[in-house]
Amino acid sequence: MGWIEVTRWLGPRVAAEPIIAPSPGWYLGAGEKAGLPARLRRQVWRSLREPFEVEWLEGVKLTLFPGNETSRAVFITGRYEPNEFHLLAKILRPGMTFIDVGANMGLYSLFSAKKVGEHGKVLAFEPSRREYEVVKKNVEANRLSNVTLLHLALSDKPAEVELLIAPSRHSGHNTLGGFAYDTPLERRERVAAERLDDVVRKESLTRADVIKMDIEGAELRALRGAVETLARFHPILFVEVSDRSLRQQGCTREDLLDFILRRGYLLYQFDRQTGFPVALKLQSLSESENVVAVPKGTQAW
């Protein structure tokens, strides 16, 4: 048996069982050394060399890539952004429309496609050619006819923009601004950017229930290009708020949060003691944190 066959046989059998439950204070890398099983999976992970497929939340088929930090979290702990996925499981219903801005590997798109069902819709945006191909293969492997994948960035105006591509290990760091951390540059790509409002019209969407946005500092520009969508559909927002990343693109977390508040939203953060959403307190926000924005008067969960 060759090394590729060994990886494809061993990987799925050793991978952690997927877990959907709150994880207070979760961060990328949390739980990877907690207990003997996790430590053993961590050792196995270091020996794997080729991509392999596992079954994840809602039974989705997901290709993991040795060396990639998101894949590592899924393999060793069964979790990735567990507080967000636990909340999404409560919010998403059949027939809803979910918009994934910054799809990366497609974890949110795949999960949401299963939750909204055949009569629902997922619109997924991924500007990086490398990650676009990963999401495309994952969508095809799961035979998801309710996912529309677009090779686009989102901004406040149509344009051609430059995307900085990080090594695949740090694929979540790809950005339209400067890298927020000491991330090496693999290459640059010229990509098309559009306004979400324009795409919503082109796709003839009649609803937009939830928008997840994790685009390394470009969140404010993307939301400025979505004002009509926000006003028309009042979607719940899951938005990464990283002051360091935002400053690379000429704004601050205060600018971003103020923009959302002015659109009639209430802001929540994930409590570090329970993992459940609580009213946001700006002074308690960490340098980078996921925030949930709910239209006033909406009973979201």
C-alpha cells in the first residue's frame, strides 16, 4: 500500500467525531492537546501527507489537507468555530438563504446547504483560485444543487482588486489588504470584486436570511456594498471583527460596528464562560472576535 493509500485509509478512521456544541473561549488550536486521544491524533496528523475525506457536521463530506490549520482543527478536535456553528444550527431552517462571504474551504457553505435543504439556497463567495477549487470539489462531492459558488470578492464598488495569497497552511489569511500577522506571501492574484447588492439582483434572490462574513479586514467595504440587501431582507450577520485586519484596509472595528448599528442591528458576542451569545461590550472584545448582529425586533434563537 502506497503512502497516498495509507493516508486515505488512516485519516478518516482516526479523525475526531464531529461535535456541535458550545466551546467557551474557543480559539484556533483549542483542545488539540486536551487528553490522550487528541494528543495521539495530533501525532498522526503530523505524519499525514495527502488530502483525504472525512464526514463532518450534518454528514457532509469534507476534504482535509495536511498542513492546513483549519483542517487540523477539524481532524484533531472535530470542531471549528463551534460557538458559531452551534448558533447557526438553531437559526437555519429549510427554505432559508445563507450567504457565505469568504467561503475558504466551504465549511459554512456545506453545513448551511444541508440545514436549508433543497428548497433553500446558499450563495458562496471565494476570490482565491486555490480555495475556490477546494470549495467547488467539496460542493460536488456532496452533490449540493442548492449552492451557487462565485469566484468573486465583495466590495463597495465593482473593480479589479489585488488579493494577497498566503501559503495553504494559512489559507484563512488571504486578504485584499496587508497581512495582519507575520504571514508569508505566496503570490498575488488579480480578482474581480462586485457589490453584494448587484449580485443579489443578478441571482434574483427573494430572501437573504443569514450572511457570514470573514474576509480579513474587508468587511466594512463589503457591507457598504450591501446596504440595499440589509435594508430589504434584514439578515442576521455573522461578522469577524479584527481591528488589526481592518486597519490594514483603512478603518477600525469601531467604524465597522457603528456601520452595523446604524442599520438597526443589535450586537452580540460569544460569552467566554458559556459560549452562548450575549450583548456585546466593546471594552471586552478581544483583538479579533466573531460578532453576531441581529435586526432589532427579531427573535433569532
